[in-house]
Amino acid sequence: MAMHEPFRDPDVPIPDRIADLTRRLTLEEKLGLLHQYQAPVGRLGVGPFRTGTEALHGLAWLGPATVFPQAVGLASTWDPDLVRRVGEATSDEVLAFHHKDPAGAGRNVWAPVVNPLRDPRWGRNEEGYSEDPWLTGLMATAYARGLRGSDPTILKTAPTLKHFLGYNNETDRCVTSSNLPPRVLHEYELPAYRPALESGAAVAVMPSYNLVNGRPAHLSPLIERALRAWAPDEILVVSDAYAPGNLTGLQRYHDTLPEAYAHAVRAGLDSFTQDDDRGEATIGHLREAVDRGLLAEADVDRAVRHALSIRFRLGEFDPATPYDDITEEVVNRPEHQALAREAARRSFVLLANDGLLPLGPVTRIAVIGQLGDTLMEDWYSGTLPYAVTARAGLAERCETVFCEAVDRITLTAEAGPVTADPAGGPLSAGGPATTAAADRTGAFDLFDWGGGSYALRAVATGRFVSADDGILVNDQPGPNGWEVRQTFRLEDRPRGAIALRHISSGCYVGAGGDGVLRLVDDADQALWLTLEVVRSGAEQAAELAASADVAVVVVGDHPLVNGRETEDRTSLALAPAQDAVVAAVHAANPRTVMVISSGYPLTWTSEGPPAVLWSAHGGQEYGHALAEVLFGEADPEGRLTQTWYRSAQELPDLLDYDIITADATYLYFRGSPLYPFGHGLSYTTFDFADLRVSPAGAEVTTEVTAEVTVTNTGPREGVEVVQFYTHQQRSRVKQPLRRLRGFEKVRLAPGESRTVRLTLPVRELAFWDVTRGRFVVESAPHQLMVGRSATDLRLSARFEVAGETVPPRSGALAAVDHDEYDAVAFVDAAREDGEAVRSQVEGAWIAFREVDLTGAASCVVHAGSAEGGVVTLHLGDPLYGPALATFPVPRTDRYVFRAIEAPLAHVDGVHDLYVVFEDDGITLTRLELDGAHAGDGLGGGA
């Protein structure tokens, strides 16, 4: 093509280049750019383009590449620069694969994940960074900055934030709605997304599968209102896989796909990840939407502009880019291996230590546990180019002995023992009665992964039992794949028998007439089996531990079992069999280190061993990193980015997203955690002294500065993460007990001191004021605290802020902008925009605090209900307060709301007003107090 075409001229501003190319495209060509696999435009020399390369903690799914620690592990380093360097190395490898296979490895990467880790039971916990939105935003920005590259104009890759918005449950994830009250939305959810977009580090966003306040996240008005408002340049919004089809399928939000897809584009979706590489159907629905007038060509042009903006910034239409010379040589190169080792080493968190660590000279170490000699790949992990396990890393330093510490069992049916085919084929029942421990074909190793999930490995083949086309075979290396077919539940039957239930299919294990084990639907056809333990894993572990100077028990989760994408956890408990092994080993050898490798917080029942060390799954260099920390060559630098609760019973319902009302996360949790947010021990000790905060009184437009002196008071060099928190001591609303405001990681020699400084803009002390729909800084005293974790705060100082006083409300009150509630859901007031509340039981209520009723003679409520009902206004209390007015709500269609007026009993002054729903299923959008004091009082939720 001729180089004089403006869209190919790098000296022309990018918006003009995009406009030039868009003008040259036909409508059909434009529609072809709105699918994940963007169609080429041959006549203009525009090639194909594909969104979506997975790169969460290294390049994934495309073959061996450097595998770094999981995202939650990277965040536990509390080192944004390290996280940036990992992102940079990952982008190198993405480019290398892209240059080798442009169609297979695209440059739009789907990372990082910025969902705050509100609930550790979330199956995808390991993909996020922290339960704190500020820390999440900091780490996400660092990783995205590494991915996008250092060139100021040309992107190396195009990072995509996911998953927007309010997404922390896999249970029914496509049909559940996340209730996000305005304060939770603005103070907790949105702040995690803003920094990476505002700084330009991330240039794309992926909405989530769920609904938010009754509306599919892919149709959220916040895509335009918030995300695009923050970004300095155009951003691309890509759908999650197959999510567009849910709009008419599982969610039934629209009747037809042309309607749904038109709505999605108008809401801000630019790229449809639907039907894999077959874009014809999606384009057909969009074409029909245009033909029917549901979608204007201007809407298509806008989405095309967003899609092309990424391609232009990647330098696709330039003669050359700064990254053209990156080749396969960068993949898993020594520098990346060293970085993987550094990241793994610095991510370890020392949870407990009675002085056993660091290890002194030892001759013999017993390495024990299901995770002692293996490394796990999670669903978004890359393919390990090599694996340094805990056993391998420690074996380089001293003699090691090892056992997995799993029970070896036999299974016997009425027809005879269950045996494995030595060739890896079907399992069968009814072979010779001699099969037992002496006959390897009848023995299986039983792996307990927690949550009632077990895997069976045939001793005869060393391969795991799986279901293949309904037949049980033993040919797999372990639990694997999107649909994990290698895990079972053990269900009790009478007289000590058990039945095996295949977790993935829900079917039971039965046997055909030929004795071959196969899956059956009917529980009555399940094979009753007698399980006999022929070798106890715990006893074997104890015996081995007693023979060693030190025992290192490596326990944890399998990232594809008992919690993963599509599957939440019901418990935080360590797998019972692994828990028992820890107890047995500790009893046999008091010098026991429990090493936990998991993507989420755990609990255990065994009396705590003298030293406990945690990390996320640490990637290819895990074993080397572990050895360096255990032997004290490196101080354990990691700190927790989540609260470790003592039990899942301390958590609210998984679907309760209102952390403020539920007292959830370190921000509001009032209990005593097992280990607090920010926790992590060092091999040395530190003292905090001379906290100074200035000024003592601050204006909204100024800054508060804090300084503290930190001293290493121990005998060796160490690392401390100095953490600053604040608490507003008086407020109109419920404030966090503490909120992280900043930190600094310091490395100090014995006796060395350093002054650590925090500069805090006062405007960051704002909270979302529901009465006026904006952030506000109140006039109030604040406590600034500094220490080692959210609950180990060593010093504090007080300062005053001269801000605002929130005035009483009056006039119009948006229903979603209430102050408190009971038994209501947040729902959509219309398909396109607006929110309302709906009663879920009789007697549900919402409360508006400090309403000025002076002069209010009547009230209008805007409400509707499929069955009709009654709404009443009460003063001061929903049950016992005097009734001010009653409103009969008529039967209406879903998005139809009637204005119902009633006179108010005469009340003057400022009072708390309760709206009580006498029936369930009533939807309320707003109230209007006629004649009340000046000001409409309407916030942002109408």
C-alpha cells in the first residue's frame, strides 16, 4: 500500500490515523473488527488481529516459558518494582512467541487481575493481589507497566485489567448479582481499577461474567462513566469468553442476540469473545442490529476506534517498533530464571517461628508431603520449562530423604478387588483375590486435596485414575485440564463401605457385567467398596521424620482441585490427611517446619509446629528459593496481603459483597485473625520510635507527613515492611478500623536505623457521601498508626482535618443512596441505566439518616411490584417508630414505576427516616419529600 496514506504515517497523531483508516472501511469491514478474531482487510493491507494472550504470572498456554510465582505471591513481596520487572520479562516472552507465531500469540494480554480479594474462598483467589484495593491497584499498575514496556508511545503489549466488576464468586457466577452499595462501589471496588488506567499502564478492560446490582457487568454504564473517564487515551473493552451469549442465555436479560449485542456496544463493549475463532455469527447479529436500527453506525465507529487505538499504539502500522528484535532467545533465559528465583524467594512469608529458623548446620533433612517433590501449574500458569521442587532445592545442600506421606490403599468390591491395568487402561473389579499390598495392580495411593476431593494414583503405573468416555482408566499425570476428571469424593455406605463419586460429572463409579469400572448416573448402581489402608502415610512420615535432624513438611492445595475457576471453596481447612501428617511428623520430630504452598489462606487443627512458612505456588525456581530462606541466606521478606481467618465461619456469605455492613476484610473485621493483613516475621527484630506527624491540623488541599525511625535490634541483617495506617475517629458514617495508606520496605544491618517517611494527601481521606453522590473529607480527628501489620501497630499519633460537615438531607432521595438497609437487593431501574432497591422479604427496610423534614407536607414514592404491596415511612425505627405515611404500590411490569403520593404526618426537624416494605418484591427508585427544606438531596443512584 502507498506510504502516503495518513494512517500509515507515524508522524501523524494517532487519533487522526485512526480516523483516516476508519473512513476507508466499509460497514461490513468495521463489524469484522468487533470480534476477538478481527478480520483482515486485504484491500487496505490490514492484517488479522486477535485479542487475548494469557500472561498472569508469565506467558501461559503456548508452551514452555518462564513461570513466576502466582499473582498473590508476587503481591506478597510488597515490592512494586519487582512486580514490574516480572511484567517486563513476561512481555519479552510474549513478544518472542508473537514474532514466531503472530496468529497464535497476540499482543493484547489478558492480565492483570484486579478484583480485590474480598473472600479467600473465591476459587480464583490466587489470581488477584490483595484484599486491599489500594495495594491491589499499586501492584496491578506495576505489573501492567512492565507489560506495556518503557517506550512512551509504542506499546510492547496491551495489558487488560480483569474482571470488571464485583466479581469474587464462581458459584453460579453467570447468574448471580453482586450487591454493591454506593460506598462499597466507590471506596472498595472501583479504586482497584483506577490507578492502572489513569496512569496509562493498562489500556484495556474485560468485564466479568456476573451481574452487578441486577445488570450484567458487560452492560454496565460504569464502563463509560468511570473506566473511560479515567484513562488518558482510548481503552479497549473486551468481553470474557462466551459472556455475550449469556445475555440471552443464562442471564435472559434480552430476548434476542441483536438486541443484546447492540446494548453491549452502546454500553462500551468493543470486542466480542464469542464462538472462538468463528466470528460470522457475532458479526451477523451486529449487522442485524444495525439493519433494525438498534445500533447506529456511529456506535460501531466508536467501538472500531477503540479497537484500532490499541493496534496503532502497538505500532502495527508503523515501519518499525523498538521491540522488533526480540527473539526466542529471551524465553526462559538465565536472567528470567534468576528473576523467577528472586521473586519466589522474596515472596515467602514467615508466619510463625520459635527460633528453629533459620536452620543451622544439618546433616539430614526429611522432606515430606504431597507437595514435597512436585510443582503445580495453575489454570493460568505457563508450562514449566523445568521444576526445582522443595526436595530438589534442599538436596543440593544436604542429605535428604523423602516420602509423599499419602495412604496406600486397596479397594475391594463384592466381586473382588479393584485392579489397575498395567498398560494404563481400564480399572476392573473381580480379579484374583490375592491382590493386595503385595500385588501392585491392586494398590492405589490416595491423595487428599481438601474439601472432600481425592485423587487415586495406581501404584502399578504411577498414573492417576481418570474418567475417559465414562470408563475409569489410569493414564493421567495428575489432576489437569479445564474439566478435571481425576478427582472423586468418598461417600459413606452402610457397614463401613464407601462409594466413589466422580466430582466433575457428579456420577458414581459402578461396574459393568465385564467388571470394568464405569460411571453410572444412579446412586443405587454405585459400587460398594471396602477401603483398606495397607500403608499409612502419616506413620510413614513420622518414621522418616524421626530419622532426620529436621523435618520439612510441604503441604497445601492443588490449584486445579478444591477451588479454581468455576469452583469456590466451602472451607479454608487444610486437607485432613495433610493436617494429620503435620501432627504426626511434629510428634516424631520437634524440629519440624511446616511449609505451606497455596493460592489462598489456610487453617489447620494440628498444634502448630515451631516454624510455619507460606508462599503461593512459586514457579519453576521454588525449591531454590525455599532453600535460601530456610537456611537463612535470605530474610523472609514477604508479608500477607490478605487476612488469614481462624475459620470460614468468621466470613459472611460468599455472595455478600457489602464489606462495610458485613465487617469483612482487614478494613472492618473486628475479630482476632489467625494471621493479620500485613503479617510476616523476620529473622531479626525491629524497633519503631519517634513517630512524628505534621501538621497537627490539615486542610483538604494539603498533605500530612509522617516520619518514624526504624532500627534493626537483632543480630543479623533483615528486611522490614514499615506499614502506615489511618483511622478516622469521628464520622457521620461507619469508617474502616484501619486503612493502609503507604509502606516502605527497608533492609537494615544489625543496629542500623533509618527514617521512613509517608506523605499523605488529605484528599485521600475522603469517603463516598451518599447524600450528595461525591467524595467528601469530613472535619474530624484521625489516628495515624505505624507498625508491622494491621494489628501489630507500634506507634500512633493524632491529627485533625478541617474539612466539611455533611448537612442533613431533604427533598429527593434516591433509594440506592440510603445509609443502612435490611433484606433488600440492589437492582436495575432500567436496562440501560439507573439503580433501585427491591425488598426480599416482608418487613425489609432502608434507612436515611438525618433527614430534614421541616415543612414536608407530603411524599411521593416511585415504586412498582409484580404482585403489588405496601410501603410505609417510619420515624426513628423500622418497627417501633411512628408511621408517617402509607403508600399502596400497584401491580406493574418489571421496569414500570408509579408515582404514589401520600400526606405526611407533621414532623419538624432532622430525623432518621425508615422506608419499610410491608411485602417482598417491591422495587423502589426514589422518594420525593414535597415542601421539605431546600436542596434536592438526590445522589448518584437515581
